[in-house]
Amino acid sequence: MPSVIITRYFKKQAKSLNKKFPNLKASLIEILENLNIAQHPHLGQNLYKIRIRTSDIPRGKNKSFRVIALFLCDNDQIIPITLFYKRDRENISKEEAKYHLAETLIELR
């Protein structure tokens, strides 16, 4: 199982969603700690899109959350870089994913 690193940059992004969905944090941690990376779409640059379902939303995965996470194979670490609610937006652009990745890597230095 990969170790999970949560950055301040990611916490800042997740803060407003955590207020609206109190069980999101626990669901996120549970999914990331028990992650099987092979089950999730690879976006390139070691980025993966991970579906997060929370008990705050009674619907299925279609209207749940998505986390874009960086997987570092050498260290067996998973680092979430951005989070979004599928109901609010359909997807994330490659440019936006690159921006979030850059911001996360700056913080990790």
C-alpha cells in the first residue's frame, strides 16, 4: 500500500468541499490508503484520476468526487494534487492538471 502525502496546497483546495461534505475527508483517506493504482485511469506524467464516493451523497459514482493524484513509484507514495466535485464540473483540462502538479511539486521541494 502506498503512503499518502497531503500537501498544504491540496488541503486549501479541499477546505470548502470538506465544509459542505463532512464525510469527504474520511472517504478520501480510506480510498488513498487502500489504493490499487491499476484500477484507475492513467493520465500521463504519473497522474491518475481516482473516484471518491462519500456517504454525504446518496447517488452513485457519477455524481461523486474526483481526485487527480501523483503516484511516485520509487517511493511508493501517492500525493493528491487536486479535487473536484463531478456535479460541478465534468472534467479537468490537461493544462489545469499540469498547473496543479507544478504547484504541488513546488511545495514538495
